[in-house]
Amino acid sequence: MVDGTFSFVQIPMADLTVERTWDMAGMRGTGSHTVVADGVLVPAERVGALRLPPDLGAAQLFGICALAPVVGATFGALDVVTAMFASDRKPYMTSYSRMGESPGARQ
């Protein structure tokens, strides 16, 4: 809150520290650690009022807040899989020389 208004700020990651607080078995890859801004002074030009459109319904707000990161993560995963199939990586315990040759890996 800045002067009674919901606001957002832009802070470079170099000014923040990451506390490794997420040690859940099987969930380490989520990167759900705590980001800490300790003693960070944010210049006024990096602060903006959070103004949502007046006709924004609950479904759109849910889409922006919850589904957009999921879509972004999905595209990131697709990039990783595409790069894996483009590489010379050999599937584990098979006679195939590349991932792209393995029907099981493609499936």
C-alpha cells in the first residue's frame, strides 16, 4: 500500500536475496522459496498504482493471477523438451542413439 492505494513495484533481483525455505520432498523444482527485500529503497519511478479494469470479473482475475503462470511454465517445459529432442541425448537403457528415435520417448 502506498498512500492508501494498492501498488506494485519493480525491484531488480540483484537487490533481493532468496531464502531457501522450500524443502518439500519431490517439489524442489518448483522454486517456491522466499524472496526477501531487506533495506531496499525503491525509487518513485519504479512504483505504480495497481489499477484493474472496472469490468474485470472474477474469472478474468483468476486467469491473470493463477492461470497465466501455469501457461508460462507450460511453454517453458515445452522449450526444455524440444531442446532435449534436438540434442544427441540417448534414452536411458535403450538401443536408440537419440531421444527422437525412441517411440517411447516421443510418446
